[in-house]
Amino acid sequence: MAATTEEDEQERTEESAPKPAPRQRGRGRIAMAVSVFGELLITAGLVLGLFVVYSLWWTNVIADREAKKQGNRVRDHWEAKGPGALNTKDGIGFLHVPSMSGGEILVTKGTNTKTLNHGVAGYYTDPIKSALPQDEKGNFTLAAHRDGHGAKFHKIDKIDEGDPIVFESRDKWYVYKVYKTLPETSKYNVRVLDPVPKESGAKHADRYITLTTCTPVFTSKYRYVVWGKLERVEKVDNERTPPPELD
């Protein structure tokens, strides 16, 4: 047998010694990718949060300011010209719904998005033309946003049968009484706007009012509808004393 040299022993030692683990390049890349993806998610969450704040809060602030300016112009116009016929240029009057909110809602012509984004309620010109409060017969049909851009009908679900709805014009108070609500219907259901809204149970021509808005809240999938019928009309006095329903 050949003698074992020091060189042979050294080679055996080197072969039997554990080799260092290779660098885990793949795991490093995965960790980096996960880190970048996480940062993107955080950024996206912040952007989405800011968008929600803008949509649900800041648009309300802007719309309320615009509606107040328009409302002031309407009242200034009334004071300048005194009692008389309705004027549809800046707005035809103000809606008061105590069970929904304590504030007044300016009513203007049209229900397109641009109009309603000003924080107002609009009366329909299509697909079924709305009657106006002073008309002898018909359905005074209105729409407003439920969330964002003033959200004037946000609390429409607080309205119950028997509650008052009051419309204030330059020289008249029109006092309606709610007789039917419809929490959900198709947004394509235009029959709720009929001059005689039979879906509310109405059978004869009269002087109706209809409030419509989107539902559920924060969506536009369905429509929420409230119907009322005119109870009486009061003349506006020099002090613009509101009817007792608004006390």
C-alpha cells in the first residue's frame, strides 16, 4: 500500500468539508418584487382614499357653495320684482322636506348630471315632462343626488307616509302629503313619473309630487321613489311666514 502524503490528507479534508451554500438569487428577486408590489398597493390605497374623500366630501362642499349662490340670486330676484309668476331662469323655488333635512333645496330645470352636480334638485323635462306646482293637474317630478355633489336626497329613506313636503315659490307655499314610498325600482322604470303615477296607487288626475334618487347609497343601480299629493296652497305674506309644517 502506498504511503499517504500530507497532500493527500489535505485533499481529503477539502473534499469532506461542507461547501458554502450558493447565493439565493431567486429568493432575493421575489422579495424585491413583493416589496415593490406592496408599495404599489399602498399607493393605490392612498389614491383611492383621496378619491373617496373628493367624491363624498369635497364635491358636497363645492356643490353646496354653488347652490347657495344660485339660491341667493333667486331670492334677490324675488325681492326685486315682488310677488308674481314663477321664474325658471335661475330656479323656480325651494323644496322643504322636514323629515329628510332641515335645509332648503333649490329646484331648477333639468335632471342631467351637470345640473344636479350644482347641489340642486331638478324637475324632469324628459323622458316624461314634469308638471309645475301651479298647474291645475299633473305630476311635479324631481331628482337629486343621494351621495356626493350636495347629496340633497341622501336621507330620502327617512321619509314616511304622512310626512309633509313643501314647495316654496315666489308667492305660494304648496303643501303636499306623502302617501306612498317605493324603496327600490329599476332605473329604467319611467312609469313612476307618469302624470297619474299608477304605481303609487293613484287612479285619477290630481296634483302630485314625485321625488326620485339613486339607491342603494353610493350606487346608481336602482331608484328610490317617494310620492305625495297636494293638500293645500297658501299665499306668501310679506314676512314669508312658513306654513306650520315647517315650524
